Amino acid sequence: MKKILLVTRPIAPPWDEASKNFAFYLAKNTPGFQFGLLTNGILPDLPENILQKPIYRSNDFGFRQKLRLLLNLKKLKKEFNVLHFLFTPTKLNSFWLKNLVKNSAVKTIQTVATLREDLYTDAEIKSLLFGDWIVTYSDYAKNKLNRLGFQNVEKIYPGVDLAEYGKKEKNPGLMAKYGFQDNDFVINFTGEYSRLSAIDNVIAAFEKIASQIPRAKLSLAVRIKNSKDQAKKTEIREKLKNLNLLDRVAFHDDGTYLMPDIYNLCDISLFPAQNLRGKFDVPLAIIEAMACEKPVILSDLPILGEIAKAENSVIIKAGDVSQLAAKISELYLSPEKRSALGKTARKFTEINFDIQKIAQKYQALYQKICRT
């Protein structure tokens, strides 16, 4: 049986980071191969085809852990037929990894979640890519790489475990923890504090909505990644306190929750990003909410046009707080529209993002690359 090493950040709970979640699901759902997972400690109850390599000592993928990855890859590459890289290439990591695999018999795949055109020129993007095969998350990125001369490119969407992410009853423990009631109208935002240029607009829209809808609550599933995020959270809390809205907002960032439970607490989900710098071309925060049958309000960023359609989501002009608030109010007033959008969104994920279907595409790619 051929062996694939998924080269990622530490695979370990909490399951609140898209790239490691996807790698975890991919390994569990792709038959016919042995998979190596790079973990921090040993994960319980994994299938027999998964080989755990506990090379990490922390879940924080900082310099020390990246150095551990590089040093361990020198040894691990001899055990595997394919190295599958699942993180965004940078000048530094591409330099290291190109030299690591040079003159080696091991095959390589790069799954590139985003091209970071905000940081790199076309020539620089070309220099970052070295895989025998390249997988993109969007047609936009695939077409761009084709124009740059790459023919060894395939678009495969990231996958979601639809058995885990689906419509469920609200978690009573979380309801009690945050003081939510069954008749509350809960608005979810799963995103970031320092990136996306979204959190300020979410808060501004909620300020408008809170005065119109007495039972409106805001659920913020936003991780603290660094000191900038912590400072922004502190600023947000102070602003909500001054607006007398702090008791109507739940902050989920302690890692003691499951994301399907978070989505199922809410009635609608927001993704009003003004940019996707550093994020997946296809943000899983959108897809996971859709999978849970939640209507999603998102921005009209061109790259989101691949997934955002009038029948499966509500599309607003990026940065328009008034339109965001108006669409929230519109969905609040129409449970029927919420239900219809949610059902269509779920069907869309079943067609395009089911991890079982995505795994089949990767299985075919692994088989092809192992034959060459």
C-alpha cells in the first residue's frame, strides 16, 4: 500500500482551523493508502491506515515548530511515496522544501488554498510552486496558474464532513452557558479579529439590529491567534460594553466547543469580508455554515462568486454596513426565506464539498501520481 504524508501544521484539537481539519478528514476518508499525520501527541480512535507522527510539541505553528517540521521531514521523506503539502507557500518555506525534495524519489503535491496575489508578483508566485502536481481551491487560482504556464494543476474544493456538519438541535449546554433562549434570534460570525476587515462591520450592523430586534444575540466564533487579535477583542468588548450590548454577545475562543454546535446555535451566519488576504479562496466558515443549513450573508468579492449564488446565499456589497443590517432584518422577518436558503445551501455543499466526493478526487490524483 502506497504511503502519503500530509505535511501540515500540528493535527490536534481544538478542531477550529480549516487546513488541519481538512487534512484530518481527508486521511480518514480516502481508502487505499496509508496516511501519515503530523501530530502534537497521539490522537485516539483513528483508522488503521493512519500513521501518527507526533513530531510537534505545541499546537502553535511558530518558528520552533516549523523548524521541527523541517528537521523531521528529512527523515520522514524516506518512509513515504508522496509528500502532500497542505499550507500556503511562502518564499522561505518553498526554498526549504524545494531543496528538501530535490534529487529525491519522493513525489510531491502542493494544495494551494490561495495564491496571495496581494503579496507576490506573478514571477514570485511561479517561484513558490515546485510540486509534481498542484491543487487549487478555486477555478480562479487554477486558471491563473494555467496562464502562468503550469499545466500540472487541478481544482479540488476543500471537503467537509457532512455527517458532522449538518442541521442539529441547539446544544443545551452552550445555550445555558451563554444565556441564549429558544426565541432568541442568534447571528453568527466565524472569522478573524485582525484580518478580513469584517469584525468592525459586524459590530456596527449588530448595533443597528439590536435596537430593532430585542431578542437579537451575536455569536462570535473568532480565534485569538496573536497579540493583535487580543487587542482587537479587548477593543470590541469595550465598545459593546459602552453600547450596553455586551450581555447580548457570546465570545467563543477557548477551544472547548465543536464548530457544528456553534453554527447550530445560530439562525443566520455572516461573512462580510472586505478582503481574503491570507484566507482560503473558498472559506470553510461559509461552507460549514451552509452545510448546517444556515443562510449566509456574504460580500460580493469576485472570488466568492464561484460559490455565492442568489439561490444559496445573500450577497451584499463589501463594506456596506447599512445593507448588511438590512439583510439581517429581512431574514429575521422571513423564517420561510431562511429555511429555503438553508436547504438550498445544504444541497450545494452536498454536491460540491462532501468530503467523500473530495476524497475520491484525491484518491484518483494519488493513484495517478504514484504511477508516474
